[in-house]
Amino acid sequence: MHIFPYLIIAAPIIASAFYSLQPRAASIAAGIVDILLSMLIYFQLPFHNIFYVDFTSWIFLIMVSCIYLASTLYSLNYMKDIQARGISERTYYTLLNLFSASMFFTLLMNDYGFMWVGIEATTICSALLIIGEKNDVSLEAAWRYIILVSAGVAFAFISIILIFYNFHTLNVYDIIHSNPTDGLMGRIIVAIALIGFGTKTGVFPVHTWLPDAHSEAPAPVSAMFSGVLLPVALYVLYRIYQIDPFPLLYTWFAVVSIAVSSLFMAYQKNYKRMFAYSTMENMNMALLGFALGGVGVIGALILLITHSFAKSGAFFSSGNIMKSTGSKNMDQVSGLWKGMPWTSTSLVMSSMAATGAPPFGVFIGEFFILSMLAGRNIVQFSIVIFFVMTAFIGINYNVSSMVFRGSSDSREQGWLMAGTAIVCASISLLIGILFLGGYMNALV
């Protein structure tokens, strides 16, 4: 019997029980426990019973547990001002723990139905976290998020029903390894899942909740959204895609979504919305890798784990900037380097990592994906290359202007917030260097 999956899910739930005692300490302890358990579970891979864990799901477990702990640590200082005018500290940590538990549940279950339940549970917890600051704009963003994502999850439920109708089981391992025939029903299931779970992943045109939710949620919640929530939804979509791969449909949706997100990024004035559209681009690049298969899957996994740290670092840095300057408008933020050197460093590193600058891991992941795409469809390759370069230039130009242009009286908001941001950005760099070093050694 594998007990680690039970403990991984239970740890944040138990932490939530400390609502009236020490919610902060309990949440940090749960994050540490989940990281240790996620690492230890590697030595039991693969296994499938009630739970299904292989190397792919293990990568996602590491991502969620690390960003869960990072967001909890960052929240220690960040929530001090918010709880005075918005959500209470106890409620915040309870929701953050349940949010994390629902993602762990989704990743571990060996049943498509329970995976759908886990995704639905993330919606409930995360919607309440969006309104943490309790202003009119955040309430509107949460409402739009609930309506659009609920509609998408309803489509996703149809795909789950069709899976059971076609295979008479919802067991993920059995269905994936049953060598299903290339039939019409399989294609319908995979297509409907793209609409349903694609809503939570950020696939165009069902992505419209994403920039509002990211920009209005508290910074650590935005980091959880971008770093792990969207990848978890993508994980479920990939598991359904494995039933009957439909690369033509998935690759074109991914390509169009990358193009659209890059265009939206070009005229953003709100730096959190800019990073939200960047997340949309990254998720669809990973979707492209999963759809291509083979080396593309390896590229998608490298991209996702690096992106989780990079984009968390970007949103942590954004939270520091917002608390210091009181503005989310890039035109009103300048000269950060002089007053906030640590935050400026993490912001620049995170932006370069998220946009695929070498030697960050996202660059390596995108290299694998694009190398495979070039041999499959030169038209798609040309479109993606153009818009990836557009996003790279746009984001890094805006970030450079915020950091190095003009002067400012901004100040760092505490060593813990700045430290968490720069550690996440540094991990994204470390992943790329280690993987690149290993790859070069293998070639030699």
C-alpha cells in the first residue's frame, strides 16, 4: 500500500484544521512536509491503484509542493496589510491550504471522474482567494472567473461522461494503456476536453477570465494560479489527450493561442496582466509540446517546471512593487533598481526566464518543442517563432523600463518577500544550467 499520496493530500487539509490556532505555522509545516513526501515518492515510481503516479505526475507534484511553500512564506508579510481591509489571515491560509490539497488530489487520482472533481474544487477555493482584497474590481474578476470556468468545467464533465460511456471505466491507467482504437468517439472526447479543461488552462478563445483573475488576486495567489493551477489543468487535459491523440486540432489551437496572447501582451499597461498573458503563452507552448509527443513532451515538462518558479518569482516581484509604489500601471513605475535592487533582480531574471532567454530552462523546453515542430509543420513553426520573439521583446522591454528608466523613491518591502522572489527566479536559472550541463555532457 502506498501511503505517501494519502499524506500529501492530508497535510494541507490538516493544516486547515489549525484555523483558530497557528494557521501560518501549520501552513508552512504542511508545505515542507509535502515537498519531502513528493521527493520520497520518486523512489516508488511508477505505481497505479487508487492513485496513478508516474514520472510525469511526479514533476507536477514537485511543482505544486514547492510553489505552495513559497507562496505560504511570501504571504507572511504580504497579508499584513490586506487582512486589515480584506480577507482575514485565518481564512486566507485555510483557503490556500484547501486550494493546494485540491491540486494534489487532482494530480494523484487514478480516475478521470475524481480528477474532474479536483479541478472543480480548485475553482471554489481559488475564487474566494481572488477577492482577498475585497474591492469592486476583484469581485468582478472573481465573478467572471466563476462563470467562465464553471461553463468550461461543464464541458469537461461531458468529456468524462463520454469516457465512461466508451470504456465503461474511468480508470486512467487502464484506459491509457488499453491501446484504444483511433475512432470517432475518441476524437470527440479529446476535442470536448480541449474546450472544457482548456478553459482552465488558458486556451483561446476560452481564456478571458485569466488576465482579470491574475491581475486582481493577491500576489501569492497569482503565483499559485500561474505557477501551478494552470499546469494542473493542463495535466488533466494531457491525460485525456493520451486516450486518442488528436495533434492536428491541439497544435493549431496552441499555435493560435500563442499568437493571440503575444498580441494582447503588446498593449498592456498593467504589469500583472502582462505576466498573465505571458502565462497563457507558456501554457500553450507546453500544450503544443504535449500534442507533438516524443521529445515535445520532455520539452513541455522542462518548460513547465521552470515556468512555475519563474512566473511565481515574477508575481512575487509584482507584489513587492505594488506594495511599494501603490500602482499596477507600468507607466507609473520607474527607477526600481535604485530603491529595490533585490526585487529588480528577481523581476529581470523571472521575465527573462518566462520569455525563454538562455540558459533558463524555458529556453531549453521551447528548443525541444520547436525543434520537433519544425520537422512537422513549417507554417506552425514560423508563426510560433514570430510571436515568441514578439513576446520576448515586449515583456523584457517593459520590465527594463520599469527597472532602469528614471528614478523612484520605492523601497524593499522586507527581506522575506524579496528573498522568496529572488530564490524562485534563481531556481528557474539553476534548472536550466543543470539540464544544459547534463545535456552537453551527454553529447560529449
